Amino acid sequence: MLDLQASLRLLDLVGIFAFSLSGALLAVRKRFDLLGVIVLGCVTAVGGGSIRDTLTGTVPPVYLRDETYLWVAIVGALAGFAFGPRLERFDRTLSFFDTMGLALFCVSGALGGIRLGFGPLGVIFVGALSGVGGGVIRDLLANEVPQVLYRRDQLYATAAGAGALTVFVLHAARVPDLTGQLIGATVVVALRWLSRRGHLRLPVRRLPDA
């Protein structure tokens, strides 16, 4: 049976693969060439982790000290390039892997903040930025408006913040870290699913026409 450290590392690698595939699928849809797909996939995969490691004082970032992360990102990008055109419901597939990456990185960022003694707001901040960072970089490089800024009908940063807060609360309640991360990730996925179904959304301030 995997110990705690190995389990957390495995979750990180799953998040890397999910975000890389998410970036690669968007690159394929944008008709990037092979190099462009790999670059966008890898930048998407390590973007959130880089932000997490910087905010929690882990320098250099983990993926530079352990190239397994980069290899997993490359494999994810190549999988997106190879199988992306054959995937049905392309938008739904992209959203699924984006959600998985968001969930896994926000909870790992939250745990990093907890280990440094951050309070609830600090943990939410680090967790949310860790989760949305890769997606924001991906969208900017693909000339898309980052989802975190406008998709009120599909909770993104809000879901990441809620997942990070869940990890903080469960840690304070002495729930094992791995269990807390899994529950926090589930909260992110559930909120994203509910928002896509139209059951949850953030209010928007509408200005009167000039």
C-alpha cells in the first residue's frame, strides 16, 4: 500500500497529466503543430505547480528537480495530439480534464499552504492560484479570454477556493491529509458539475445602457 508521500505525489502526477491533456486538446482545436501542442500542454501542466511552489517557498519548482513531472506532461500532450481529433464531444472532454487538473492542483496548493502555517485566507489564496494558474496561462497562450475572468456559469476559481477551504477545515479537524485532499478535490468537481448544469452561478453586475 502506498504511503502518504507516494500517494500525494501520485495525485500530483495525475494532475500534471490531466492539465497537459487539457492544454493539448485546446492546442489541437486551435490547429497548433506538434511542437505547439507539446509546449501548450507542458506549460498548462506545470503552470499551476510553479505558482504553488513559488508561493510556498519550494525553489526550484518540483518539476525541475524531478523530471518525471515533465515526462508525464509530455506524454499527456502527445496523447492529446494523437487522439484529440478522434474524441467525441470535444468541449466536454476538454472540460473534464481541465476540471481534474484544477481539482488536484488546488488541493495540493492548499496542503502546501497549511504546512507553512498559513491561515484560512492564505490557504484559499495559494490553493486557488495553484489550481487556476495553469488554465490561465493556457488560455492566454491560445488567445482565449481566461475562463476564471468571465465564466460565471461554470464556477472555476470559486470552485478551487472552495476545495482549498475544504482541505483547510478537514486538516483542522485532524482528518488525514490524503483523505482531506480527495474530499477537497471532490468538492471542486461537484461545484464545477453543478455550475455546468446551471444549478450554481455567480451574480454579474449589469450596467444600464449608455
